[in-house]
Amino acid sequence: MKKIAFFGGSFDPVHNGHIQIAHAVSEQFALDQFVFIPAFHAPHKLRTKPTSAYDRYAMLCLATQDHPQFSVTKMELELPERPYSVETLSRINEQMPGDEIYFVMGADSWRDITNWREWEKVLSLSNHIVVTRPGADIVLSHVTDAVRSRITDLRDPGNKYKAPENDKPRIYLTDKVNIDVAASEIRKKIRNGDRSWTTDVPVEVANYIEKYQIYN
């Protein structure tokens, strides 16, 4: 049995914060593999048009090429009519029935989780890792008692990683990542001619953005 984490998002563009999350989570949970899932179009961002799926996928491949344990899947890009996490996790479970699956999300996604389609089912389909910054508040009151009973807060030094039970997937809170980078700010910097954005993304991604003028 392998321990595999999946991290979904627009990655528009992928940046150093995303890569640091992959490293930190892989180490903390002793993962065998970390998989990025670029969305065709995130359901909660329908009012904004993302950069082409091809470019976002290509940038992710460049950002992860030197990390053997990281990979990028096209599973949501190939099914643009069904971009919801509940569908994606169901497919993953069907394809990997013997593996221990983790789904990674940021604190913002956790805050909005009750707005996701079939959110309680989403939280029952795999273990979840909620990544937040050190010292940042994270809300638990918006979920049900049943969901709260499955939460392990690894930010508390007194709490240690506890392996999930097959019939009760766990939700882990971690603050191992301490980097404040936002894709929206990177795009804004590029449009404004602020060159400081180049330090926010992997070198290969910066070169790709500049060569193909992705956000100009």
C-alpha cells in the first residue's frame, strides 16, 4: 500500500508556495508520492477565466521535473465537464483501491468547504490535509460535530500523527509551510512590470512565462 497525496487547484501559475507545500507534506506524512491536479476550471472561480489548461499543465511539469516523488495528472483536464472534487476523489478511489489517499487543501478552501458540492461526502472519500500558515487562525465551527471528531490538529505540539482508520478518514491540520505567495499577486506584478515576481516561482516557470508572455 502506498501513501499518496493529491493537491488540486488552478495553479495559475504554480509558485514556490505550492512546491513548499508538496515538500513539507511529503516529509510530515512520509508520503510515497505527491500528485498535482490542475483544474480545467475551478468550480468556485467560474467568474474568472483561467490561463489555458495547456500552459498551466506545462508550468507544473517544469516545476516538478527535478522531484521524482512529485507528478502531475491530467485527470481533471480530460474531464472539463466534471471538475468537482467529489467526482475526482471518487475516480481516484476507483483507480487506487489499495492505497492510502490524502487530499491537500489550503486554509481558504477549508474555510469555504461547506460551499463545495457534496462537501460531507468529499470529506469522507479520503483523508484530508489542511495547510495553514503558522499563527493563522483556522475555523472549525462551520463543519458538523461528526466531521470535527475526525480532525487531528498537528499544529499542537502535543498531537502526533495518527494513522487513519479505513472506515473513518482523518482530517489533519498542519502549519509546516511558512511562505506567503499568491498566484493572483504574481499575475498582478507581471501586468504592472514588477520584476520581483520572478523570485516567487521556480526558475523554469519564470522562463516559460517570459518566453510565451503568459500574463502580459
